Amino acid sequence: MAIEITLSPELEALLRHKASQQGQDLNAVASELLASALAWEAQDIAAAIAGIQHGLDDFEVGKSWSFQDFAEEQRLNFQ
């Protein structure tokens, strides 16, 4: 399926430069970059959901601490 995307002149220049440096077709480079960005986004979302679920699971079994304790630990770690 063909999709037409309008890029800013600056972004188009960057894409053309990257394709030229790699000796690849412009469309192939654009497709690869888009696929990589979408895969990264999916992994990032999955990791965030897993982290939130881990926190909820800890909370359900009583493994939690107050904001004051958290803030104090952060203060000590960044001194």
C-alpha cells in the first residue's frame, strides 16, 4: 500500500542525507526508520505498563512506602 507523507523541507533534507550516506533508497530508509520508531514506542509502552503493574502488585501485598520516605531517599541519593 502506498502512503504519501508531507515532510518539512528540513526533515526531507535529513532523510535524503541519511539515505545517501547509507547508499539506500529513500523509501527504504523512511520505512525502516518508521518501523523502528513504532517498535520502540510499543516496547516503551509495554515497559511502562509492566512497571505500573509491578507497583500495583507491590501495593496490594503491602509493599509500599510514604512519599516522605521516598523524597528523603531521593534527597540522600542526589547529595
